[in-house]
Amino acid sequence: MAHLARTLPALVVLGLALTGCTAQLQPEPSPSPTLTTPAPTTPAASVGIECDRVLGSDGNAKLAADGLEPVEPQLFDPLAVQLEEAGGTACAWGRPQTDIGLTLVQLSVPDAEWAAWETALADAGYAVDSDAADGMYTGPVDPGTGVSTVAVVAGDRITFLNTAVFADLLAPHAI
């Protein structure tokens, strides 16, 4: 028993020392690539963009048919992050217990900022898709899924979508 009383404080000190060492061995996160970001759009410019109204009736019917439910958006694409940081609205739907889903970010853009956003699209690797509808930009292929993200530029809005499947199902007021 006396031996345990002498050993216990030494074990506590050793444990604290090892905890300190372990914390120092944690890798530092690598910095994300930086894109040229247009001047932030005021949040007031995004008024009226609501997740339950960004898709038309056909889009909402497809969400229901695919079993997709509203979920918390998780943005990974640099353009999507950039749009949200500029005041855009991020929306996401997913099928429970799967990685199947739709993520979109929509931003209302004042006329004076269009040139900057066209540059941001190009800097993020998006190019006009001449095989798609007017205003469709195809983004880089995601190496994990093999799917390209898209951006739809129409009306006074830019809409990022993680899949082109819903691009033609945006509500008319949303494009």
C-alpha cells in the first residue's frame, strides 16, 4: 500500500507530461488556397432568398421523390464558401444515412459587381458550359465523386450547386 502511495503521484506527473507532449505533436492544419474575392455584397442584397423557395415546384418534387430532407449545409467548394462569405444563402438537403444530397449557395449580385464575380468564377476553375443552358458554368471535377459542381448565372443571381441535376429546377424568381 505504501508503495502505491509513492507511485501514484509519479504516475500523475508522468500522465500530465505525456498529455502536454501529445498536444504539441498535433499537426497544424494546412492553409486553404486563396481565391480573388470580389468585394462583399451587403447581406441586404440576399433578402428574399429562402431555401424552401429557391427551387421551383419541379425541384421540390424531385427533392421529395429522392428522399432528400433539409440538413445543415457543409461547404467545401471554394466558390460556394466565397458566395456565402459575400452574403449568399447556403441551403442543403440530404438523404438520411447516406452521402447523397444537394448543396447550393445563392447570392444576389448588384450590377456593379458582375465583372468581379466573373473573374472569381474563372479563378475557381469554372468555365461557360456551351452544351448547357445559358448562364451555366461547369466547375472542376471533384476527385472523390467524379462529379463537377456548377454555377448558374441568371437574372441578378449566381447559384452554386454541387450537382448539375438540379440546375434547371431553380425557381424562376431565383434565377
